[in-house]
Amino acid sequence: MTDGIAIDRAFAERLFDELAVHTTDAPGVTRAAFGEGEQFAHEVMKREAAMLGLAQRVDPAGNLYLTYEGRDPALPGWVVGSHLDSVPHGGNFDGAAGVIAGLAAVRALSEAGIHPRRSITVMAIRAEESNWFPLSYLGSRAALGLLPQESLATPRSDTGLSLREHMARLGLDPTRVGSGQVHLDPAGLHGFIELHIEQGPVLEAEQVPIGLVTGISGSFRYRKARVLGEWGHSGAVPRAHRRDAVFALARLITALDACWAALLAEGETATITVGEIGTDPALHGFSKVPGEVAFCLDVRSLSPACLARIHDELMRLVARIEAETGVRFALGERTGSTPARLDAALRAQLAGVAKAREAGFVEMASGAGHDTAVFANAGVRSALVFVRNQNGSHNPDEAMRLEDFVAATDVIAHLLARDDNE
Ligand SMILES: [Zn+2]
């Protein structure tokens, strides 16, 4: 194992603090995709990279590449990175931790006088959080040439301005984004590694600092679904004459819950969430049979076959409930992402380093989506390293102990330092 590599906790702490102070939007932080907070974070990383003497490149979609050149720069290199945007009023570590980890790892190698054969590029990815633009993995897909050109017309949720307009305002080049234009060639990559806070409670509950991720769930979503029934008087309309949208939706949710339990009993992994339900306050009332209810549906699984089974079941249930209750379901546009299996050999290498460094870890799946999925599905050997996190994620109370961050970054740095990591 390479000696002399020491992750500088104070360096990381300084950057986290600077981001927190300048992107505070109480409660929490807000770093809008292609907005002020995200751009500030990009400028901070550029400044630090300049001090470390790293080569800098920004692609037309605004992804940032900071490269520590290897002894043999012609060899396919490593990319280590994550995203710098946040959800509105989110936490300070979701995304930023993976970029700061890359810089801290490179800095530790540089200070130890270690120049590995392969170049190491720290990547700051744009727009991972789909709150801003309802597109999965916008930045990483743009980098790999996988973003459809029509995505550029998508309005940002808060400003209403298109992705094209937001890119142009930052001096980027949207005309060179989409239609298969590749700005980071997967064939030129030796591997992609993302450090990210775990967004669930598993590591904290198991008292383990690091999670090595086996796979990332894919999803299907209906963000703007509705049940259409008939408004009526709550006392005057007998049960047999009702077309009650809320009761119909309740049937669907109860049946999906039973379907989910049955899949878990079979050993499948899946999550089913109805995160928003609403009757229109302008129309609804205490004494009215609800004639319409809006809802959304988010279904995730590591298995494409399992996603397909749940979708089939959804269609069957919708048809049955429509026939039984007289309501109509308008599910709206279906979106989603493909599940990703991460590279077992790369994970085993990280596990080997973690053991040698006496860093505690477990292997686990990721129910949340991450840019790593895009790289893995593009054929790049990919690894996702979770850091234990307190208080959940996508909220202002998100937390992470810096000693856990340092332990995980130390494992990544030691892997990058090895010249035998074929
Ligand atoms: Zn994230």
C-alpha cells in the first residue's frame, strides 16, 4: 500500500464551509442547476484546481473537468466526480462531497509526490437534481452525448426559462449540446468513481462509515397523473351512483402496496411512492364527493424486469378500477431511468483498499439515482462510494461526519495511486 497519502481534513472543511456560507438559503442551501449557487460552486472548484496546477476544461454543457496529468497521459484515465447543484433548501454535502473528495484525493497525491501512470480528472457535473429541469442526469448525459436535443427547450421549474437560455446566460454553448455530440468519450475512460453521501439510514443504523454500491435503481415515474370522476353531494349521491376520484385512487394505492409486498416476499428490490396527492382547493369541499384528484407515482428497482412487472400491474389495476368505479385515470407523461449494475471488479479493488486501510464498509444497493448510473450504462467501469450520513437527505438537516468523508476519500486516493489497477 502506498505511504505518504494523507487526506487534508481542513482543506475539505474549508471548501464545505465556503459553499455553505455563499449558497445559504435558509433553511439549508440552494444551488440551482445552471443558476447562481451551482455556478458559485464551479468557480470555487476552478480556483482550487488552479492552485493545485490542474488542467481545466469546461464542456459546452458546462460540466467542469480538472485534470491531474498522469505519467502516461495517453492511457485511458480516471474520472472522479459528482454534481454541484442541490435541491431547493437542501443539504450542503449532497453532490458537492464527491467533487471535493476528488480534489482532496488529487491534492493528497500531489503533496505526497505521487504521479500515477493514469491521469485523474475531477469532474463537476451539472444539473443532477431533477427539481430544476425534470430530466434525469442532465449534465452527465450531455457530457456523454446522450441528451436529446429537444431537452434544451425544457423550462426550469422556478424561472420558466429554457435550459438553452440558462446555458447561454452562463456563456456556455447550447448549440453544441444534444444530437449525440460527445464531450467525454467513454472509450477514453479507465473508470468513473463517485463519492456521495448515502441518502438513506442504512450506514448510520449499521454504524459503518462507508458503503460500496452494487447497483443503482432505475425508475418509472408519472409526475402529473390524475383520476377523473364526478363531483357530487356527499349526502345525496348513493355509493352505487358515485364516481369518487379519491376512493378510486385509494384502491390503486392499496393494491400497489400489496403488489409491492408480494414482490419483496419474492426477493425483488423495489420502492413504490405516491409523494403528492391533491384535490383542487378551488373545487373541493367537506361535503363534496371529489370529482378529480391529482397524484404522482415514483417506482424504482434494481431490476428492469421488476420495473416492467410493476408497470404491467399498474396498467391492469387502472383498467380494473376504471371498470369497477366509473372513473378514468389520466396518467400523463411517463419518464424514468434505466437501472445500473456497477463494476464488480472495481468494487472488489475498493474493498481491498478499504480493508488494507482498516476502513469499515458494507456492500449495498442504491435506491436513489446518481450520475454513476449514466457512466455504468455507457459501458464505463463505475463505482459509487457512499459515506454515512445523519438526518437523511434532500433536506436542510442533512449531515456527514468529516472523519467519515476523509476515510472514504482516503480509500479512493489509495486506489488512484496504484499503477497496477488494471
Ligand atoms: Zn446527489
